[in-house]
Amino acid sequence: KAGVTQTPRYLIKTRGQQVTLSCSPISGHRSVSWYQQTPGQGLQFLFEYFSETQRNKGNFPGRFSGRQFSNSRSEMNVSTLELGDSALYLCASSSADRALIAGANVLTFGAGSRLTVL
Amino acid sequence: DQQVKQNSPSLSVQEGRISILNCDYTNSMFDYFLWYKKYPAEGPTFLISISSIKDKNEDGRFTVFLNKSAKHLSLHIVPSQPGDSAVYFCAARRSTNTGNQFYFGTGTSLTVIP
């Protein structure tokens, strides 16, 4: 089955602009998470959506927001872009529909959206 | 607050030898630990995991060891192959009533020299 699809793959914005990134999860996966990857910081958790509801949120300012649609597709938005927002934004989907399940809930990642803020 | 730490940014190993990647964590509430592998221009891909109630899990050339008392885990790759050259991320899962949250380390770039 098709993997996690993220669009666009690359984009360049200027400070102050806003950006919307899209993620289509694996068919049947209801949980979508977003991560920011920057050099030296690893993958920083942004937020997780499940059945159109934000379940968890990382320590990012309110400029970072997201949503999930009824078909599980998700978007994240960053407003008033800053130079430090330049990063690879990764989306991951998983099939878990309960908080506590046997076995590791494996995240399947997309290839990411590379954002450059000038 | 980095709850999962990979203190070695890079590692070089000769082909055929063992690669050992290390990871430390601080939160005793983590119930699963995972390793992901990432090639340039691709997303991370799941490699192997271990439950917090186990101390070892093996899958082919990959073995993960967990030392809960030391809050330390390691990934062993034997024998190492040039195709293993990638960035390896250690991750830990914490389960809550509102879902699972994953914490990732900063990654270790492994280079396997032919």
C-alpha cells in the first residue's frame, strides 16, 4: 500500500510569510504526528492528531498549528515565519487507536517537506 | 529538555565489523524504545524496537540491548555493511490516556567503510 505522502517536498519562504504543509497518511492509519528536524536537535515533536482531534502537543509556539480532516489527511501551518523555522518537517502516521496497546506503535514517516525561510 | 540523548554525532566502522550505537534516556515512564534509520532525502524508517520489560531483541544483523537501571540502550549491527551507512535515531515511547508520544534523540551518523 502507498506510504505517507508529504507535499510540497521543498519550499522557500521569506520571513513573516505563512506556510501550509500537507500529509496524507497510510490508508487506514488514523493517527498523524508532525515533527521538526533541525541539525543538532533531532526530531522535535510538534503535535499529534487522531480522528480529527489534537491529542498531544509539543513545546512549540502558537505560530505552529495543525488540523486533521475526516479522511485522516493532515495539514500543518506556520504563521509569521522566522529564520529559525527553516527545517525538515516530517509527518508520520500510525494505526494505533488506543493509548495502550500491546506491541510498539510504529510510526511510518513520509519523506518530509524541506522549508527554507529567507 | 532532551529526554532521549545520543551523545555520539558520528561513528565510522570498517565493513564486516560491529557497529555499536548508544542512546540514553531520562524518563522512567517510557514503555517502548525504537531505532529508526534515515537516508538523505528520505524519511526515517523503522528498524527495530524493544519493550521496557525486555533486555534484548534481535532481528537478523540488528540487536538492541536495554539496560533499564542505567537508562541506556544500544543498537548492535553485526556484520556492518556499506548499505548501513545512514543516520540512526533512537526513540522512546510514552503511553498516556491521550495517546502515544514519541521522543527522539539527535541521531548518530554511521559510516561503514568498505
